[in-house]
Amino acid sequence: MKKSLRYLLPLLLGVARLAAQTQSAPAPTPAVAMPARATERATPEKLAKLKTGPALPYKVDPNWPQLPKGLNFGETTGVDVDKKGNVWVLNRGHWPVMEFDRSGKLLQSWTSDTLHFVSTHGLRVGPDGNLWMVDVDGHIVLKVSTEGRILMILGQRQGVAGNNDAQDAFNRPTNVNFRANGNIYITDGYVNGRVVEYTGDGDYVRHWGKRGTGDGEFNLVHDCTVDPQGRVYVADRSNERVQVFDADGKFITKWTGIGSPWGLCYVAKENAIYMCDGTYARILKLSLDGEILGVLSSYGRAPGKVDYVHAITVDPSDMSIYTTEIKSWRVQKWVRQ
């Protein structure tokens, strides 16, 4: 009996300690519900106040792309075309990076186990053919080879944000573009309000801008594009304007009344900029003076319509337009007629 008690006593004491810990442990924090959102579709009255132009001669290809069975996009956030004419898509699904040929055939896809993002955003093909991708909620920008090898990471540790003056960190960055000398412009972003320039080796050069509504200030700086003269066109999304700067960040001018720029793409063949507008659900072609040269699409979910159109690129070989949409989880190809 004494021998049995010697073995039983520690067991009873362990059970008692576990019960006490369980009773004193704090209750789990309930999940915080996201606030309910009102209808975000622009009203006809707001649309009527926007500048407009002639219809662009494009028709959507409803059969692009051809995804294999069981494979889907998540929210599609970034798109660009490489020198071979292949289309790279960044999205928030299980396969965040996908490469397609011009016909829409899937060439390769990388799973979230291979390349981990907190939340994908912009994508651009660099002058050397490597890919630059933005993890908006991870607060980092990645340079990745077309074989999926990470070559460089700009920013703090993944998930660690920086303030508007940080030289080595971002706060919800959005996209990248490239200076003729090989430097990189990063738009930063949803929380910070600036454009940051780095060398091709990842060394900080300068930044300009802050949150605000004045010239050279931003309210959600969402993208940028660069022309052959080195002018930088910045999508100041929530201020509903494009701001134009010289290569070093000196303010030149601004374009207003054209809608809300979400994505910008300079096209050398036409010396024009294509813009996607997720707020007012349309695609614009703009002169380098901000004049609207053409308008494409409107709100909807059917092929050829757009809803939260987020990013845009143009294939210079045949002038096909590719757009991504957050809400519809798709990429659309627009073919010139």
C-alpha cells in the first residue's frame, strides 16, 4: 500500500497543478471583426464629373488564361510582361507566382511554400529580366530570378515596418520601377507617403514625399512609371491624381480630374501611359501631358468589365493589355482590334 502511494502521490500533485494552471489561464482573446463596408462602387454622378475620351479599340480575350484543373488565382495583385512576351502574375492564392505564355498556357507556378508572402502586391520585370515583387503586409521588396531564387530583399525583417524617414524599411510598400542608370524606385505606400530610391545593389539613395495633399505629398502612393526623359509619374491614389517629378524627386506638375490611379505603365511605342483605375472601374490611355487619349471598360464582373482593377501592363510587341483585379480574382487580356 505504501509503495502504491509513493507512485500515486506525484501523479495526483501533477494533476492538481495542471488544474490550477488551467483555471488561472486567461480566456482566449476573441477575434476582432473587420468593420462592415458600404457599397464601394462609384455613383453615376461621380463618374459624370470625370474627364473622358474616345473608346480604346480593344476587346477582351475571354479564354485567357487557361488554368489547369484544380488551380486558381487568389486576389490578383501584380502583372508584367518579360522580353519573351511571357506574362508574370502575382496573386494571393496557394500559387502566388505564375508564368504564362502569350496564348495563356501556364509555363510554371510557385507555391506559397516555395516563396512566402504575407500579402502580395506589385510585380515588375527588371531590365535584367529578374522579377521584383512586393509583400505589402510583410513590408519588404524581393528580387527573384525567373527560376524562383531569391536574389535580394529590401526592407526590414518580414513583417517589421519602418517610418517615413527609414532608409532600410517600408510601411506597406506597393510597387517598383526603374531608373535608366539601374536604380530602383519603390512606392511606399499605404501608411508611409513617399518614393524611395535605391541603387541596383540595394543601397539607399534618397526618398521624397510625405502624407498629405500638397504638391509632392501623397495619400496612398500606389505605383509609378518612368519615361525616357527620366520623369517619374506617381500614382497618388487616394488624392486622385498623378504627380510628375524629375528623376531626383523634384515636383514638376500634377494631373487631376482623370480618376484614381491604381496602376501605371509607360509604353514607348506610343509614348503614352496606360492607367488602371480601381475606384471608377476603367482603363485610360494618357498623353505625357495628362490628356486622356482613350477609355476602356466599366464596372462589372463579366469578361470585359472590371471590379477593383489593381495593376496594368502592356505587351510592346502587339500592344495587348493585361490587368489584374482584386475582387474578381482574375487576369484579363485585352487584344487590340
